[in-house]
Amino acid sequence: MTAWNSQAATLNSRLVARAVNRYDRQETISILRYQSSLLSKTRNSVLNPHSPLGVSSSLVHPQRFRGPSSPINLHVGSLSYFSNWGGGPPRPGGNRWMQGAGFLGAGAMLLGKTKYLIGVLKLTKLASLGSMIFTIGTYSMFFGLPYAAGMVGLITVHEVGHVLVMHQRGIPFSPMVFMPFMGAMVQMNQRPRNAWEDALVAFGGPVAGSLAAGGVAVSAHLTNSPLLFALADFGFMVNLFNLIPLGSMDGGRIAGALSPWAHVAGLGIGGTLAVSGMIHNPIFYLILLSGGWETYQRFYNKGAIPPGYYAITPVQRAAIGLGYIGLAGGLALAMDVNERFKKPPEVLMRERELEKHWDMR
């Protein structure tokens, strides 16, 4: 923590304590406003190495902020909370739980790749609903029920976007399956006819997910709800991350239709995120390994690719490129705008404490 941040934190604590002791409501409100503006100046000055990157529903880690009387669950798995205001290192117990859950998720992914787990989950028609409820329950242990339900809802809209395009293109698919710390998936039962069709299916998820996150952001502005601001941030961030041109991720299938070198760029981006410590999740490491294998296949095992699969027209190539850049840029801009209105966790926690104090008077 920088000296400036340390002085700011000390000053804020003294000011809030003085306001509470004097029972001066107006002064407290003024101090909180000052504190919010002060935090906004310093929140991005220092990166918190303990805050993992929330890249998807499967990679987001929670952090629980506690006041003197009751827990306050806040989402910190986002770019906007990569600062020293993220609440410090995770609690030892919670960190072990998250690591264990992460490794369980990694094992689930390995089973899913061999189709054993997916086959088990699709034995009944209630698998989609049951797995959704189970995922919400699991996430609620770390994030709280309202945020967990919102997370799964945004993930569902993302997957529905893929489903709608697959249905429109006549591609058969299996029911949606949710898995904690992996997210959700809809398995295609038939390979797309060409890279253009594959890119369209890949676009469906981020487009639908971005629209849903935008709707949540609008609702957050209308209601001034910290929960909705945090959910909007999650939605923007997850869909933007999925556009990294890495392996079988949406971005890999979209940008990969333009050039095989897009996969190389995706490996570079993913490797940088992992080596720098911004992401330390076993599932993401598996994604990197899978992306490396697919990149190898693209360059050195072209016989595995159907002839003419990547033969797309110049118009299709331009549409994919412009759509990809526009969607990624729009999501980055939306995150920036949402960030300007979202309060830091430190301010939310202290506002909650003061609100409870005034209610007890």
C-alpha cells in the first residue's frame, strides 16, 4: 500500500469515527461523499495480488467483507477491484475452500472432456434445472444468494444466446448443463459446416450476455443498487473475457476464423495473465493447455480439419472482424462507464455500518 493510500485510510477512519461518536448524521453523509471521491482517486494505484481475476462463472473468486455485526458479501472478482481496496488477503479458511472448489472444478472439467460427467448430468430432463439450482446454492455459499442467482442468470442468458443461433442454423445440441466453478455449457452434437457458422454460434453468447448485462446496468442506474452495479460489472467482464482468442473459447472460435495466428495471440494473452498472477485458477490452466493443443492442431495437423472449413468470403471475414472489435470495445467501454458509478467495497461496507447505526438510534 502506498503512503498516500495509508494516509487516506487513516484519515477516513478517524473522520468516520468522529462522526459516529458525535451522532452527526449530516456530517457522516458529507464524510462518506468525501471518502468515495478520495477512494476513486486511489483505488487503482496498487494491484492486489490476492484478488484473482473473475474471468467466468467458473473462475470468479469471492471475498467477504465483514462489519462489526453482520457479513457483507461483495463481488471482487473483476478488473475494477484489482486494487488495494479489495479487502486484503483472503481469509485462510475461505482461501482453502476456494482452492479445494477450484480443483474439484478442474477435475469436473477433465471428466466433462471425456464426456462421462456430461453423460451423467443428461440422464434426466430435469438435469438442467437441477444443475442450475445446485450451482446457485454452491455460489451462494461464497457470494450470498442474491448475487449467486444474478450470476447464474447472466450465465444462462449467455448460453441461451448460443442456443438460439444453433437452433436457427439447424445445429442439434444437448440440454444446458451447469457446473459450479465451470459455469454452464451447451454441447453441439454436430460440427458447424464452416468457420463462418462456427463464428456465428460463438457470437451468440457474448452478444446476448452483453445485452443482459447492459439491462442490469440500466436498472442499477435507475435504482442506485450496489448489487446491480456489481452484477453488471460481472456480466461485462465475463463476456469480455470470453472474447480472448484462446482455444475453444468464444473469442478463439471467432478470431480463429480470421487467422490461425489469432490462437497464438490468445495463448500469449492467457499466458501473460497466468504468469503475472492475475489468474491463479486450475481451470484456466486447463483452458490454456487445451488452447495450446488446438493451436498445434491448426498449424501442424491440418488433416484433422475438413477441407474448405476456413474458406470464408471477404464479406464474412469483414463482418467477423468488425463484429469482434466492436463487441470487445463496447464491453470495455461499458465496464469503464459502470466503474465510474460503482462504489468501492470499502465505502459500501462503511455505509452499511453507519446505516445500521442510525437505524438503532
